[in-house]
Amino acid sequence: MPPFLSIVIPSHNREIFIGPLLTELARQSAFLPAGTVEVIVLDNASSDRTTDVCRDIGARFPGFRYVRNAVNIGADENVLSCLSAGTGEWLWIFGDDDILHDGALAKTIALLKETPADMVLLNYRQVHRDGVTVLAEHVCSLDADMTFPTLGGWLEQPASMCLLAFITSAIARRAPMAAIDPSPYRVRSLFTFLGIRFEAFADRPVHVIADPWITQRQYNFTPGDEVTANPLTGIAIYRLLLQINKRSRLRPKQLWSASVIDGIGQGLPVMNFLDWVIKYTIIEPLSAKFHVMSPDQWKAFMDFYRNESGELPDQIRARLLTAINAAIEAHNALVRLKGA
């Protein structure tokens, strides 16, 4: 008999975090009826001790399964693999470095068994990678749990996109998502799963939990690693949102009314946030490289902005030109300073 809930953990080189997470999941699931929960780790060809950690814990953890990819297929594709790896009625994709609060698993099972919603969104705490230093007690300021007749209705609330774009925040019925073709959302945004969530649940009821049952680690990269901004990330997210707007059953303007909390805690409309991301990731690379780009490179760059009709929307055209002009001005200023 399939489990009620599948908790699937996409992972890569996180031995120091995944061990405590699996230990906590094993502890909390021990209080549930046998077969209620399955826990699956999808190891994306880790080079650390992830395999040893998982096999050691798995030997003492009924309902646990470990799957290792022969090669690294990329974070985006590994997350997509979670849809087919789980077999439960409900699917919870859980970040390998995120923290499950004490008692949260039992509360989650109880809620899922009685909710009429097809998706549950969990509010969350944010801590530094040390797991101790608190950055935010509640990412979304909610006074009480809320139920919306559609996911689109949730988008009108402050910081609504934060609970959708963070993989661990959403628990959803698995079958509707597994039926979605992810191909249209593969635009190198690292958020392909977001397109699937919207297409499957835009017009379905959603329940939002006000109190945080999970904690997200921020700034969690390996010390010494260089984090390089991809100048195309903001553009790719914009293209993803175009696909979501086209393919999901959202009402006009619902998606564009969504808001995001940026790094300094401001709630920004999604288009303003994208504007910031695009300028931040384009200006610096462009100021150094625009003058050596070939015509073909410029064409490829501009094509990233075009929608499926081959048009460059006026709003995006204006923002692109603003970013490019700022980059040119910055470059020229640098040249003048060097020549002074």
C-alpha cells in the first residue's frame, strides 16, 4: 500500500546537514503508524560522505530509500526527479539543509488528512548557515492560518511568492504535479518546479500555515566556494513567469501582483524584484564585456528576453535598455578614470 506522504530530499554534498535531518525525520516518523511516511534521498552524485551517512541511517530507518545518480544531472533536474521518486498521495520536497521543527511531522500528517486544499504552504524561519543565528522568525507576517479557494488568491498577499519559490514550504498532492509536462518551464531559471506548481494548482484551494514548522538556512554555501552571479538568471526567471502566466489558470494580473521579500526585508512586487535582479546581474558583467561582444552574442543575449511570439515586451525592453545604458556609462567612467 502506498504511503500517505512522500518526503523526497534532493541532495548534493551536504553530509553535515543531511545526517541530522534524516535522524530527526526518523525520530518523528517513529511516532506515526507504520507506512504513513516514506523518506527518499536523491543523491546527485555527491563526492563527500553523503552515501555513507544515508546508508548508515537508512539501515535503522523503516520507510527510507536512498537513490544515487550516476552523474550530476543539475539541481533543477534533481528536484524534478522528486515527482516520480515518491509514491505517496502527498509530496513534500524537502531541502537537504533545512530544519524540521519538533512535532512538525505529526502536525503535518494531521492537517493533510483533514484539509480540503490540494496544497499546503508553510511559513518558515530563516537562520544563518550555522543554524543558530536567527535572521527572521517569520518570513511572512501572518496573524493566523488562512485558506484560499485558489492559489491565485494567495498571490495577492504580501510576500506570497516566498512560500512558493522555497521548495520546502510547499506540500502538495503528488498526482496533479506528476501529470504536468515540465518541458515548457526548462528555461535555465533553477525554478522549473515553480512552473509545475502553478500549472497544477493555480485554480485549486490552498491552505497557508502562519506559524513556522520549518527553518531555512541562508547563505549556505561551502566556505571557499565562489558564488558567481549568472547574468542570465533574472532573464530566465522572467521567461519562466511568462510561461506560468500563459499556461496556468491564473486570472489576469494575479501573477504580477505577487510579491517577494528581497535580501534586506523589503516586500517587492515580482516585476520590481526581477528588475533589480536583472540590473544587478547584468550591469557588472556587461560593463566589462559589452564592448567585446560579437553581433551574434548580442543577438543571443537579446533573444533571451523575447517571448514565444518573438516580441520584446515594451516593459522589458525599457528595463533592458536602462541596464545596458547604465553598464555603458559605468564602463566609460572607468575608462576615463584609468586615462586620467
